[in-house]
Amino acid sequence: MNSSVSEAKPIFAVPDNFQVDESKLAAVESRLKSEGIQYLLSTYVDIHGAPKAKVNPASALSKMAKGSELFTVGAMEGMGLVGPQEDECAAVPDLDTMLVCPWDKRFAYFFGDLYYHGAPYANDSRQILKRQMDRATSLGYTFNLGVEPEFYVFREDPETGKRTGMSTHRYRGVCPAYDVSQALGAMDFLEPFTQCLEELGWGLYSFDQEGGHSQFEFDCDYADALTMSDRLVFLRLMAKKVAESVGCVATFLPKPFADDFRSGCHFNMSLKNNAENANAFAPEPEGNPFIEKYGIPMSKTAYHFAAGVLKHAAAITAVTSPTYNSYQGFIAQGEMLDVSWAPVLVAYGRNNRSAMMRMPLSRHCLENRAPDMSVNPYLASAFHLAAGLEGIEQELDPGEPINTNLYQLSKREIRKSGVEFLPATLCHAIEALDEDELAGEVFGEMKEIYIRQKTSEWERDFYTIHPDQLDRMLTFL
């Protein structure tokens, strides 16, 4: 007998000494019983930010909490460990994150982390963000994030599959943004969805008919970036399920229509100074040279953070705007009746929505307007944070803010000013990501996995011959 085989120890996904907090486990178990919950979801996300899980009966809580649920992650796109010979990952729930699904209270939902060979799986999106959050903590900061999710909801005829807007009558003006009649016409979806948000206690404070026809935005309180990333993943799932319950479809495609607005998911970022329990982006009482030079009342830390994000903007956009369709939304006007309000330039300004970033006067944060609703929030948050911390550590200067309407400038004028355009396509963004050294530090092996995945998606969509192209070009010459 081969002694090396007989003496080999089994390889477990979770550590041999993995311990579950028994008091937390007991509290969760008690809640499951008191609320009549039947099923459990210990989730993680794939490269796209879509939640994945097995469904466990509530009676399996203890096993699930100890990492019993194993996954061949190589069977999914962009997760690594490709091949039937690879070992499995375990999905370990964070017991503190339990949510009862408001649309179906039979289910309890947990955000979790993947483990592989006794350690956190390096290519798990949530782990990638956690690593950067830990780095921020070591520097005395907590990374806070607020998001502005926008998406379209349509009614769908069950027989024909035809989709129409939520309101009975389509808005006939230039832009339906904030139109009360359109919002009231969509309450079949808006009422149950906002009731779910209220039940979750996320601090919903407004929702509205957005710039697109049957497009809506929901604004809740900010939180630390890990919590907010969890919430955005859950919000997309909840929107789909609530829409289905009323015979509708919710879509997170960034640019569903050439003649209507993109669905953004603006990132509003700030750092908390943990020692002082204060917003590190708020201006110093005595002011600072940046305020004197650039006129926007933000701290030196905020300016440095902004400079770091601008330095890596092209590569970051590969993660904040991760689909082929995302870049069909980065256009000043195109087929729309009015300007798109979409960011197209690597620049920042005071309240300038034609730039990629702005420092709004209503709050001490930095708003990146490039992220859209197809974003994997964990990866995007991690890269933003790393870039911002680099800006702080290197004391980078973001340069002169641009506070004019950039849509009114010609491309020649823009290039002459030294301002760069955001990547024009997913291909350009991937190339920028490939060349960015910081991206390698943030993502590790996941950088190459991501590039391969997104390159494949780019080639699939770019080289497809579409029927409308044939209609236009078949007899063109």
C-alpha cells in the first residue's frame, strides 16, 4: 500500500477548526421558528453580481452555517476553478445578515462567503471587497457608499409577450422625469416594491419616475460599502420577483432603448474617520489649499481620493460598466430628444452632471456617475476604494474641476483641454483594465479571469450580425 495515500488528510473547503457562534446560531434558529420560515438561502455572487445558492430546509440551519453546501464554481462563468478535476467551494452564511424575503416570507436570505481548501476563496467578489475594506480599516477609515439604482419595469402580455410601459398612456413630452401622472400609473409595481423596501428598514426616502419611459429610481440611506453591495444585489432580485408577482418584468439592462435614458447606478462615496467618528470628506474647519484653488468645500482627503479614482478611471469603468450594452449608454445625445445626462468624460466638477464625477454641494461625498445597473457592486466598490486610498497615500491632485456643460464642447475642444474620454467600448475598457497595475493588486487572479470573461462577451456581441444591420446594408452598394 502507498503510505503517502493512506496518510493523506482529507481536504475540506472550510478550515478544520471552523467555529460557528452558537449564540448567533440559536438566535437565528429561534427567529426561523417564530416567523414560520421554511427555506434558507446561503448566497454568494457570480462574476456578474447575480446571487447563487442552494435551497436548504430551515431544519438544516446548523449544517448550512458550518459550510455544508458545496459548489463546483467552475461550472459558472468567470469564477475560476474550471474543470471537473477541481475541488469545490463551500458557501458559508454570515448569520448577521439574515433577511426575510419580503415578497415571500417562507424564505430567509443570507449573504455569505466562499471558502476553498480551508481559506476564503480569493476569487469570491465579496472577499475581494472585504480585503480592501480591511485595508481601509488599517488606515483608520470605513468606506461608506450610497447608490442610486435606476431600472425599467414593463407590463408583459402573457399571450403575445408584448411589453408596454407601466402607465396606461406613454408620456409625450421631451422627458418624463418626475412626472406625477406617470408615477401614479405605475403604482401596481411601485407600491408593493416600496413596501418591501420599507419593511427591510433601509431608510427609503424617495422614489420617482425617472428620465426614461417606465424607468424608476429608489433612494435609500447609505451604509458601509459591504452592506450596500449586499443590498444592491438583493434589491435587483427583489425587483424581479415583485415585478413578476404583478405580471411585469424588471430589467437591469443599462441601455434598453437607443432613444431613451440609460439606467445608471451612481456611486456616492465617502470615508468615515474611525478615530473621530466623522466624515473624512467634510472640509477642515481651517480650510485647505484645494478649497482655495478649486473652490469646492471638501477636505484634502476627498480631493486626494477623487484624484486616485480619476487616475484609474478607464480601468474602473470596465468594472462599473461591465457589459457591451453599457457603452451604448455613454453617448451625449444620440437618438434621444435631449441630452442623455450620461457621463462621457474623465473629469470632475462641482455639480456638473456632464462629467464622470461630481462633488455635490448638498453632501460631503464623491459621486461617480459612470456605474450602471449591470454592475457587480463588490468588485466596483473594491476598485474604487483601492484607487481612492492610493490617491490619499500619494497625495494626488485631481486638477482643475470643470464646471461647464461639457456636452456643448466639440471633441476637438475637449481634447485640446487635456480632458480624456471614458472608454468608448467594453473592449477599450478591458484594455485599460489589463494595463492597470493596481487592478492586479485588488483582484489578483480574478483580474485575468474577468478580462477573459469580458473579452468573450465583447467578441460575442461585436461580431454578431444583427437583422437591422442586414436591412440597412444588404443592398447598400
